[in-house]
Amino acid sequence: MTPQPKASPTSALATRYGRVRDLSLALAAPLSDADASVQSMADASPTKWHLAHTSWFFETFVLRDHVPGYTLHDDRFPFLFNSYYEAEGRRHARDRRGMITRPTLDEVRAYRAHVDSALLAALPDLPAAARELVALGCHHEEQHQELLVTDILHLFGENPLEPAIWPAARKVPVAMPPAIGWITGATGPVEVGHGGDGFAFDCEGPRHTAWLSPHAIADRTVTNGEWVTFIADGGYRDARHWLADGWAWVKAHGIDAPLYWEQQDGAWTRFGLDGRRAIDPAAPVTHVSLYEADAYAAWAGARLPTEFEWEAAAASHAPDGGNQMDTAGPVEPRPSADGPAFFGDVWEWTGSAYRPYPGFRAVEGAVGEYNGKFMSGQFVLRGGSCATPRGHVRAAYRNFFYPHQRWQFTGVRLAKDL
């Protein structure tokens, strides 16, 4: 039997690039031009903007900078679709992205096709540094795929009709999982952060030593059913459980349940990408803020894990396991499978501030703005969610959001001191 030649690194990168770019288009396929243009809040962006911005990233940092003679598809687009790169000059205000009704969705798709054709044609001759930027761009687009899904969910949740973008069959109730079990965590010095082969964002390193005190971490995340008990026990009405900022947030915004929850005829429902349905008591609770997660932990006589406690516990688990996004369609947290699971379903809040690791240095150039400048006032989340493309996360991966934000698929895993 004649052995088959191995794919070259360039062809493997081209395959990955095509797969990532195709998924973005598939996620946007059910949307009208109006659906793809509206911005439901300042934290969210229109689908059309996500599709264009990720193309701008490849066009700017790969084609413009590394392909001689390349001409921009439209010299107006950098102003419209730059996100936050100060080194790239002036840009349209983030909270005004919903005003970009033109270019149309079809014109943005044409922009993507132009960039894809030019990049794939240039890929075999790109220098190694440019190929690394293509790999970074693929991971960057996967981040935007998750944002695209959650931004669509928020947009449709603001629509009084609460339309289902991806209708799905009625769920069959399953038994509640066993009571939370506790995994004794590592104690003493542990090595954390990315330090091996493969891709990682700059904020995941350098690898270094952290010290862990005796602790235990829950073997699963908190469920909807457990959260209902928290609500019924007055969890949102008792200031004793809350951080001061969290209690002020609850009172200022009238918060009394996770985002997208409503009580109908005495029963809790949630809105999802498949429309409004009864909550699944056995599924992980999601769309809760750091404030809510911390309050629940205090109510339960526990606390949130530190990011290094979480990483040490998750390091022996397969990062591509669990309920993560594989194709376009409805995504939602599902009831826990047998045994401990640390990846998928919901991003898990930690009690750790998003700050640089010892020895962190931002890379040179505009892409050095990717993570480092956001290391202020935010908290780390770990583990990925049902809307995270499979293969995107790893034990060292650090997501980060402000403590009041909850439109992402964010949930809670408890920890306690021993």
C-alpha cells in the first residue's frame, strides 16, 4: 500500500482557515440583513460587524502587511471595522456599530470572499511570521463566533416576539444530578500557565509557579434547580450574601434572576436560541454575573475557585470534551454527564482578577493590544461554554469579563477551604 503524503503545514493551515471562515457564515445564515445590522447594547456587536471585523483582521495584519502589491477591498472599511487597535488609527465608536446599515450583509459577504481568495492564494509564500498571524486570526475569529452567537441571543431576547433563530425539538426532562461532590485540590506549589507546544494567547503565559492552600473544588457546576432554591430562599433580597458593588447593581437594575429568566404561571422559563422554554432544572445555570456567582457561593457556604485552583483541577481533563459548539445551530448548557467535567456548557467565574502573570510582556506591534491593555477591573473565567468552538480552549485559557456582565454563557463552580 502506497503511504499517503502528510499534509504540509501550509495546507493544514489553509484547511483550518477555511473551516473557521465557513462556520462564521453558517452561524449568520438564518439572519436577515436587518437581524445582522442591529446592535442590542453597547457590549454586543451586530453580526455583520463581526463578519467584517474578522475579515479586516486578516486583511490588515496579513494581506496589507505581508503581501506586496495587495490593494484594500475598500479603503473605508478600516475605519468601520477596526475594534480597539489604537495603532491602526481612528475608528467608528463601539456603541454606534448598529448605525452601520451599509455596507449590506451581502456586501460584507463579498468582502469576506475577497479576503479569503487573496489570503489562500498568498498563503504558500507567506513568511513564518505571517503564517503565525493567520493562526492567531483563526483563534480570534473563533472568539468572535462565540460573541456572534451570544450577541444574536441578546438581540432576539430584546425582541418582544422572542423569535427562535434555531427551532429545536422539545427537551426530554432528565433526572437531577447527584449532590455536588468535592475534589480535593492540589496543595503547595503548582505550575500554571501555558508553557508547552501549540497555540496560546499571550495572556496565558509565561508559565510560572503558584501556591495553593488546602482546598476542594466542586465536581460539577451549579444547576438551574439549585439556583431556583437560591431565589426562593430570598437570595436576591438578602444583602448579607452580596459584595457591596453587587448589591448596588441588584438594586439599581432590579435584578431578581439570571438573564433571560421569567416566571410564567409560577414556573421559571428561559429564553434561548430555540425560543422561550421551561428551564431544565438539571442543566447548569447560565447567564449570571460575577456578582450573582459570588452571592450564590456565599449563600451556599462556599466561595468561587481561584483561577489556579481551577486550572490545577482541570489539567488532567480533555479540553475538547464536554458540550461545546461543533456546528451552527441551537446551543445551550446541558445536564451534566457522568463524572467531573471542566470544559464546555458554561464559562466558570473565578474569584481571580484578570491581571498579567509574572514576566508578562505584550508582543510588539498592533497585535500587542490584543489582551494586555484590558488587564484592569475584570475577572477571569475558565473552561469554555456550549457556544465555544470545540478545540478552542485549554486548561490555561483565560477568558475575562467585567463583574456585571452576563450575556455570555457564564456559570458557577464552587470551591471551599480545607
